Amino acid sequence: MPVYVYKGLETGRYYEFEQSFHDEPLKAHPETGEPLKRVIQAPAIVFKGSGWHATDYKKGGGSSEKKEDGAKDED
């Protein structure tokens, strides 16, 4: 089951609760009754395997844009 993070609106403390996907978000702390608000967090992503970046996104030795002979960069 996923763990959700909540912030207490009165104390500012953070709490973690294990809940099902189907459960409604908590509105109050189950023990103290303090009002809570669920905190949105970035998901944990783990890239596994060898070379996925090197083989899929690696650029060649030069720029990907072709330049005509004698053309200069305008920076």
C-alpha cells in the first residue's frame, strides 16, 4: 500500500499514513483530530539497466545541426 504525507494545519508537523488507493484522503489526524492537508510529492522513479541514456539520447561528436561551409555561429 502507498504511503501518503499529510501536513497538520495547526502545528505544521508532517505525518505519514499508509492508505489504499481507494481510501478517501484524511481530513483530520486519527488520534489527535488535528486538521490535515495531503502534501503532493514527486513519485520515486528509478532507472535501471545499462546504457539507456547513452544509447537513446547520446549526441554524436558534433552538433546535430548541419552548417554550410563558411557559416558562423551567431551568439
